[in-house]
Amino acid sequence: MQAAISCTGVRKLFPNVAAVDGVSLSVAPGEVFGIVGPDGAGKTTLIRMLCGILDPSAGQIEVLGAKIPNDVDEVISSLGYMSQRFSLYGDLTVLENIHFFADIHEVPRREREERLQGLLRASRLEPFRTRLAQNLSGGMKQKLALVCTLIHTPKVLFLDEPTTGVDPISRREFWQILYALVADGMTLFVSTPYMDEADRCQRLALMNRGKILVCDTPANVRSSMKNVVIEIDSPEPRAASAALAHVDGIRAIEAFGHRLHATADPSVEIATVRMCLEKSQVPFDELKLAPPSLEDAFIARLEEGEPVV
């Protein structure tokens, strides 16, 4: 089966920096593919090249069988792209924005109405069809932007951190819409800063400094972690973190409220951590090995800093 998206050795050079540096990946039709990484990793630049907005400095890109950017006009009507920033018209209503984008994509009036009603129901924007876009909440604005992106029913949808700053309920509703579209055959390529959203993807790529460090299923990313995770539940997490910083073999310490996740070499024993906390007179309620989360695995990969060969 031909890949919906493929790129080989893709680079994008800006003055003094390689924003994307030798990226190769393939996304199957109907797949939910996620890309995560710190700010400045190159995620947005990569997405813009895949859409044909930016020209690559080197490498090959194909989307739906068309070479990008040379043949982008052949597939542009089958692509959808939603950028990080709210890009709609604040002084137009919800309906006016949708009709504007439907006109741009030359969606026939008869087809448009059926799609519009379905998208309004799915996004729960139906009661707000006459409200100005600038007066919508953050979550509603993002859902409106998604509806406008989907009004022409693209086959491949690119989303660049679409739910940043959106409340949890709206984020859940947003993903419900996306998975309904994927069930109908759409291919989804999404960047996200949220690990719970990353876990919804069928495969993930971790990107840093323009390179792909790992690309696999969420389960395989977690299980491939070389180090162990020691979980400490302490009413004084700052004191616990300061004490553990002196233990040889502990590579990183992340706080989750009262819980700490200490990423450590496999040689580090629980008894050693216990003795360190007791010696520093740091109280703790629980101390155990924990299965690594996606965040643990990604932080460990960033610490290693070695791209996939």
C-alpha cells in the first residue's frame, strides 16, 4: 500500500541553523501519526514542508503520491492544514467563516450544507452559528478552525499543536471529532505538547534539534526505555529532589505534584534511594519501581540525544 505521507532525507536550512536535518518517515493511509518535541525542535517547519508551504533545502517528499512542493497543486484540494495560531476572521460569525473557507475550496452548495450541519453538530457549535469568532472561547475557536479546515473533506489533515491552551473537555471533544474522521479513512498528522494526546496516536516520532530520535508505537516507546523509573511519593518533593540529585546513576528527576519520577540507571537500587532519603531526613510515603510513562521515555531519549539510525 502506497504511503499517504513519505519523506526521505528532508532538510530545511535557515541562516546558522538546520531547522529540519535529515528527517525520513512514512505514514500509512488512515493512520494517526503524532510528532512531539520541545520548542524549536523543527515540528512546525516539517509540517509546513509536508503541506507544500515551505520548500525543503534537500530531500524528497511525497503526499498522496504527489511530489511536494513541485506537484502540490495536484493534491492541494485533498489536504487540510490547521496552524498553531487562530487564523480565522474575528469580525465574521461562525457561519460566515465556514462559508468563506468553503468558497475558497469551491465546495458545491448542495454538498456544503450537509457537511456543515454534520460538523456543527460534532463540534457542538450549532448554538453559536451567529456569534462573532472573536467572541468565542479558546476551545470554541479551535473547533471552529478545525471545522473550517474540514469543510472540503481533506484526505490528509495536518494539525500543528491544535489544542494548545484549550481546556480538557474541549480537547477531548476535539479528539472525538478527529477519530470519527479517521474512522472514515482520513490520515492524520498532528504535533502536540500533551502526552495524553500523544498516547492517542498509533505511532509517534520524537523530534529534537531537527532530527527524529525515535519513531514507534506509544507502547514500544515506553518499553524501549533503557533506564528504570523510581517513583517517590513525598510531602516534601523539593527536598526529596535535592537529596536524590546526589545519588550516582540518577539521570533526571521530574515532579508530578507530590510524586517524583527519578529516571535512573538499571544498577540503581531502591534500597540506595531509601537510604539517601532517610539520611537527608526527607519524609516519604511510598517508594517503588514504576512503569515508565511516555513523558519519562521521551525525557530519557532527549537525555541520550542520539537519533534513530
